Amino acid sequence: MRMYDLILKKRNGNELTDDELDFIINGYTNDEIEDYQISALLMAIYFKGMNERETAKLTMAMASSGDMIDLSSIGGIKVDKHSTGGVGDKTSLIIGPIVAACNVPVAKMSGRGLGHTGGTIDKMESIPGLKTSLDTEEFFSIVNSIGISIIGQTGNIAPADKKLYALRDVTATVDSIPLIASSIMSKKIAAGSDAILLDVKTGSGAFMKTLDDSIELAKEMVNIGVNTGRDTLALITDMDTPLGFAIGNSLEIMEVVNTLKGCGPKDLTEVSLELAANMLVLAKKGTLDECRILAKNVLENGHAFNKLCDMVEAQGGDISVLNDFSLFEKSPIVANLISDRSGIITYIDAESCGLASVSLGAGRTKKGDDIDYSAGIVLKKKIGDKVNKGDILAELYTSKEDSLKDVKKSMLEAFRIEDRDIKVKNHIYARITKDRVYRMYS
């Protein structure tokens, strides 16, 4: 088998066989195939695409290139959830405890933030003492004893994907639906879950900016999941504006706690409950309506918050901060963003808010950057709110005084304030199964 022939085959629009895809991924992972040849293949895939079978096989080959986590020692149906990333998206830390409180085990591996999107692990590590790096035995033990553990991804999950992504990033082949979908799903499949729920974001703060593109990606990932033996569903959720009020690590943990105590933002609560209900459906806990009731009940009776406390304590975290926010590290500078006009807020650009939060110190622009857990933004107004000139639109938390001028300018530009009323959009746009797309789902 020659790589030249496989490049030519795909360039001409033909299908690659399972054996050929195994040869490509194994050879590249083991440094037996050159970057320039894989680059040529990626460009051929970009233009010619891949069918369902090819995409599923590519995904499995990448998943099998490193560690395949075996969760069989954990009882019950293990359901994983993946978000394509957003601003203020702290749902994993809300739905995980909700689902665990409904007696469904949650054994989840999450990532760190990069660019304008935040990472679950960074948020968790803003809790003093909390460990997100656990060995497999301890990870499984915590899940079996309390029902939930969320840890950082291990170093050898889908190494082929890491190599391919680095190459895609410099060869203008990132935005290929089969390559995006196989990249995401290879890591989810390697993580060992029985079923997968996908939260595909759409809008300015998301990777996919349009609803149609988000649905196309979701359909591709659902097909991969089903074709590789995992029950898989997807929701398309809004990321045109930040989710909730808080953007930044410890600030978002406080909002997680408030939401689990029943007093969180309406949009965050709505999206979290719907995601949790769909995870419960995948865990065979009932119909969607029945699972919505289950999720709502454990949120309202406090059992979900108790699960968060159990997990934090089991992983070495100081749970006292969950009941007394004053114990979190404080930013030395808190500045108000003041509205320069009156009217109705018709839009808040999520990507601009995410980038502003990074500039304040809450995120990283490249792997390895240090972050300030206390930095970030708390919105004081949301879409549909009336504001007067001089009102506070947001609070900015930072230790970087020299960043404030530029951040205030970009944040003011992120708010669109007009002399008209606006109907607040749904937060959930579609639900996608293997056989159907349910649009305008709320």
C-alpha cells in the first residue's frame, strides 16, 4: 500500500477502505508517513469529503491510536456529554451533578480553555485544593462511591487526532465537517462511554457561526456515534450571546453553585436542564418528558448541589468556598462598564466577551499560558433589558490595569443598544437523532 495511491484515490473522489484508513492513521501516528503527504490527503478530504462509513472508520482509527478507557468496572450506563465550546458555558458542572443525583454514573474527562472559550478543568481548578489529575483507579473509585468524577484528559487519548489537528491548523483544512466531527468523536469514543450527548453551539461565540452549519456538524457526529455503537443525540444551543452572566473561572463556579441552588440565570438553567434530561434519556431513565421532571426535581430538592459538593470533596477541594464565596481569591481590580447610551439591549457579542475575558487574564491564547482564576466578567444586563445612559452593563475583574482601556472599548462595542423592543430568542434550536432533525426545539 502506497500513500501516493491513497492521496490520488481521494483526490479523484473515491472512497478509502477501512484497511486504507487504518494504514494512514497508524503510519502517521508512528511517524512512518510524512507530514506533506498527510497534508495532501487532508486537502483532498476537504474538497472531496467522506461518506458515513469512511468518517466512522477514520474516527475509530484515531480513537484506537492511543489509550481506550475501559469503564466496565463502573456499573450502569455511562453517558458522556461534549460541548463544542462557548463563552460562559459551565453546563458540565451543572448537568453532571444533576445526572449523578438521578443515579446515573458520570465519569467524565474534560479539557482546558483555549482562545475565547473557557475550559471545565480550569474552572474546577479555581476551587482551592481540587485535583483534576487522578489515576484511573482513584477516578473509578470516586465514580463508584459517589456517582460522579470529572477529571482532565489523559496525555495519550487519541494521539493521532493531536497530530492531525496540528497539521490541519496550518494547512487551511480545519473547517471540514468530516475532519471536525472525527476529531471530536475520536476523543469521546476513546473515553469509554456507552452513550454520548453532544451540545453543538451556534452563533458568534461558537466554532460554527450559523444554524445550518451547526446542524450539519451535529448530524455528522451523531452518525459517527451510532455507526460506532454508541447511542448518540445532539442539541443545538445558542452561543450568539454568553450563557449566563459570569465569564471567567471562579466567577463561573459561583454561578454553577447558584444554579444548583435554584437561583441561577434563566438561560443557563433552561439549557442545563434540557441537556441533563437528554443525558437521562440516553441512560434509559424514561421518556424525555419524564426525564425533564427527574432533572428538575433533583435541582429543586438540593440533591444535585449535594452531588457537586461530594465530588469537590472527593477530589480534594475545599467545599467551604461553595457556601461562602468570599473565600475565593479576589481580583485586585473591579471596574464597571458603563453604558454610553440608553435603549434596549438587542445583542451581546459572545466572541467579543470571551476575548475580553482572556485579555483580563481569565483565559489563554496558547497552551501553557498561566491564567488568573479570579479574573473575568460578570454581565449585569442581558438581551431584552432596558438600560439608561450611565447604567452598569458589566463588572470587569482583573489584575491587569493596563488592559482595562482596550477591554472597555471592545465590551462597549459588544453591546448593541437600540431604540426598539426585541423578542428574546430560544436558547435551544434543534434536537438531532440518527433519523431526524427537530428544529426550533425549546
